[in-house]
Amino acid sequence: MYLKNIEIQGFKSFANKIVLEFHNGITGIVGPNGSGKSNVADAVRWVLGEQRAKQLRGANMQDVIFSGTQMRRPLSYASVAITLDNSDHSLAVDFDEVTVTRRVYRSGESGYLLNGASCRLKDINELFYDTGIGKEGYSIIGQGQIDKILSGKPEDRRELFDEAAGIVKFKRRKATAQKKLEEEAASLVRINDILSELEKQKGPLEKQSETARIYLKKREELKTYDVNYFLCETARLRGQIQELEEKQQDTGSQLDEAKTGFERARAEYERQEEALLALEGQIEEAKKAANDTVLKRQGLENQIAILKEQINTARANDEHIQSRLEAIEEEGRSKAAELDEYAGRKQEAQRQEEESRQAREEAENHLAAVRERIQSRNAAIDSGKSDIIELLNARASTKGKLQRYDTMLEQAQIRKAQLASQILQLKSEESKQGEEMSKLLESQNHVKEILDGYEAKSRELEEKTEKLQQEIMKLNEQIETGQAAYHRESSRLESLQTITERYDGYGNSIRRVMEQRREHPGIIGVVADLIKVKKEYETAVETALGGSIQNIVTDTEETAKEMIAFLKRSKAGRATFLPLTSVRNRSGFGAKEALREPGVIGLADSLVQTQERYRELIGYLLGRTVVAKDIDTAIALARKYKYSLCIVTLEGESLSPGGSM
């Protein structure tokens, strides 16, 4: 077995790929100081598995990668491959030629290849045991190593002699076997302890198992009862729904009948209103005819009074008119005839006045009957539409005002007739009475306008009433839906509160400890009870806490000590306690610059809401965990910081220091 060639690329000063061939003779590499002769020996030592950066004259393993010059950019990886002739099969592989390759990247990733296949560092070390070629072998002796060998400790020289004697492989295997035996012995002791502890718990666990079986059986029975109850409740609710639908249909038909009756009453009311208007017109005409008759009668009475005055004057002047007596007697007879004629006309006028009064009384009686019918219709409307009773009362009040105005109008007309009888003496008051009449007419028109306004308002209120009834129906439906949702969510809340109070889902030991809270006020609660997290961060925080989410928080170490003693006495299992007086976030988070990386949300403790007294505890649990947006961001961050950070993502992935995911 001998060295055939070395292929170097990106290692220290070898920026370009270089292949060094070694033949059967002696090959020497010469050059001035600083030309990189020692880098060849470092490359051989490195490819054979050297892990100490100081042995390679560097601070860390990334220092072996070509770092660049003013003229060339730095490389992203370093690779060294060494090829050995194994035709005599000195190496325990079925190849006549063995090539070992090692690569390292600036991101921290590295790997080994054996004839192009990935392998472990352990496989490389075992391959070169007892050959003198390993990284600790005597085949590679650098500057100052001869003096180090001669002046070193006997133990160090012994390794060199063991390598030359070919027993290193067996000593390493022996040490590995002894270490495994010690670990297995320790594991066996721990297993025995666990077995003894489990033996102690066997009795209580059997009782708990029996209780659990009974609980499961009862729970299945409860499920059956719940299903039956649900079916019965469903049938009952369906019956209620059917009854409500029937009531709704009956109510709808009643509502339609009420609407039809209301429409008929309103049509009758409008017809009666038109008849009333016609009667009022007739009354006005009758009043006008009566006024004309009164005026004619007053004129005749005035003429009679004048004639009487003339007769009295004639009698007073009897001497003066004696000579004309015959003429006057003739004239008196003619005047008497006229007087008889006037008396007949007066009787005719009185008869017409009586007829007008009777017609007026009949019209008023008819008007009263019509108004009674209107009042009965209004009463029917009031009974059918209770929601507009106030408006109808206002309408009735308006009709009363109208009657009062009618009375006032009649009085004004009587007053007008009286004034007409005095028209000869009171001509100057004619204009005043005309103005008063105009005002009364305007008042009447105003009252009619008010009545029309009330009618329009009545129609608007009817429309508004219908809209309000529809809105009330919609609100009732919403109230029923809201009540159903409220009862459903209330039942769910009660179930969740019961689960929370009983700590269902937690371990038996956690529940047993939390049952002692009343006797031991120092028990504050589990970690999950002390924090609040936004919905988007729940998965990340839960992943970051892991099993710590069930840890029990106490006020002091004494309380935790008492609870540990309680768990031992009752053989209830194990629990982790976090006393507030002893738990501190002492180390803190060192890589502050990582929080400014793109895609990093922050430290997990900054995403948690809690009381100020628990802030130190939450920092202890979450203060060194970085929350990233997604898995790609987390992997890039872990590579950049050499797998030294604890990272979780919003979807629950976790990257631990060292590279595990």
C-alpha cells in the first residue's frame, strides 16, 4: 500500500484544483517560506479526520476554506481527496484503490466519502487503525513533532508504539466495549430502579385501571343515554316546531281576515266621508236659502214699518190732508191691498222658512246618523287596529273641532243676518263683517287642511305599523336564533370549565397535586394556566414549551418540597415543580443579532402575556427560544448560527441546538 495522489481544491491557499501525483520513488515538495508547503501536510491530516482546528493552524474549521484575495473572491467550500493503492489489501476493503474525500462548507455542513459513497468519521478512523496512516499515526510528522515525541509523556509515546505494533484497533474496540458495558450497567441500575418503582405503583395502578375500566364502561353508557336523550329532545323539538308552524298558519289567516275587515271598514269610511261631504254641501245650500228668506222677510217688515209711519204721519197731519182725504182714502185702500199682498208674501216667507228649518233639521238628523255610523266604523277600526287608536282619538277630536267650527259658522251667519237687518244704519260695519267672514272661512279651510294632514298621517302610521310588525317578527326570529346559540355556547363553556377545573388531559400526578390547592395556597398552578397567547402563536409556544407546559408553579421551594413528599406518600407518580423563588433566567439570550434576521418574529417569551411576577419564570422557559415564520427561515437561521440556537416555527417545527429537527 502506498500513496498515489492527493487532490486539493479550496483548502487554505489552494484556490484552484490541484492534483499531486506520487510515484514509486521519493517525491519532494520544495518552495520558499509562505508558499504553502505545510498546507499539503495539513490537507493530508485533515482528510484523514483531524477535528482540532488548532492542529491545522486555524481558529475554527471554516478557516481551512480559501478566504479570497484582492483579485479573487472567497470560495464556499473546501475539498481534499487522497488516493491509496490497496492492491495488497492492507486496508480492510474490497477495493484495489481507495479514495477518501472530505468536504466542508461555510454554512457548517461537512461530510466524508469513501470511494464516492457517504460514510462516517468513525468508518474512516477504523479503516486506518494499525496502518500508521491515521491522523495520530507516525506516518505524518510535522514541524516540531519529533521534539514533542521525545520530550512528551510516556502515555503519549505509548500511543505511537501501539500504532506501530498494530494493537490500537483492538485497544480502541476494548475501550468502546468497556464504555458500552459501563453504560449498560448504569442503564441496568436505572431499569432496576424503575422496575422497583413500578412494582410499588403496581397496586395503585391496578386499582386505577379498574376504576378506569368502570369509568369507560359508564362513559359508554352515558353516551348511549346522551344519544337517546338527544333523539327524544329532537322529537320534542320537532313537535314544537310543527305546533308553531300550525299556530303561524292560523295567525296568518287571522291576520289576513283582519286586513280584509280593515280594508272593508276603510272603504265604508271613505264612502261615508263622501256622503258627509255631500250632506254638508246640501246644508250649506239650505243655510243660504234660509238666509235669503230671512233677508226678504226683514225687507217686508221694514216696508210695513214705513207704511205705518206714513199712516201715523197722515193722521198727525189730518188737517193738512183733509182736503185730499178722498185721494188719500183711495190711496189707503190701495195701500191696504198692498198690505194684504205683503201679508200673504210674509206668510209665504214664513212657510218657506219653516220648510227650510225642517229640511235643516232633517239634514242635521241625517248628519247625526251618518256621524253615528262613522263613530261605529271608527270603533270597528279601533278594535281591529289597536296600534293606531291614538291617531283615531286625534281624528275624533278634530271632528269635534269641526263641529264647533260649524256652530261658530252658524252663529256668524246669524250674526250676519242681524247685521243685514241693520244695513241701512250700519253701512260702515259692512267691510268689518266681511273681513270676519273671510277669517272664518280661512279657519274652516285651515281645519280641513289639518283634517287632511291627519288622514295622511294615519296612512303613514298604518304603513309604519306594518313595517314595525315585520321588523318585530324578524327580531323575534333573531332572538330565538341567539337564544339557541347562547344555550349551545353556555353548555360548551360549562363543559370546558369542568375540564379545566378537573385538569382533564393532564397526568395523574398533576391532577393529584392540583387537588391539594385548597390545603396548600402556595400551589399557583400549571404553566398553561399562567400564560395567554394570540391564536397565531399558540402552536409555536406550545412546541417551545413541550412537556414544560404541565410543570407546576409554586411560590417557594418549601411548597414544592411538601408536594414531592405528598407524591411519594401517595405513590401518585412524578411531577416537575418550578418555585418562583429559585427559578431565574440568568443566562439570557446572547445572539441578539439573530432577532433582526428576516423572517424572525422574536423570542417566544415576548409573544406570551402573563403577570409581571411570572415574567422571570416565562423567560426561564422561553427566553432562549427563537420563533421563525416557517421551516425554511428556521433552517437558514440555524445554518448561519452554526446550529447553536433553539428555533420553533409558527406551524410547530422545532430545531434544537446541534441540528436535530
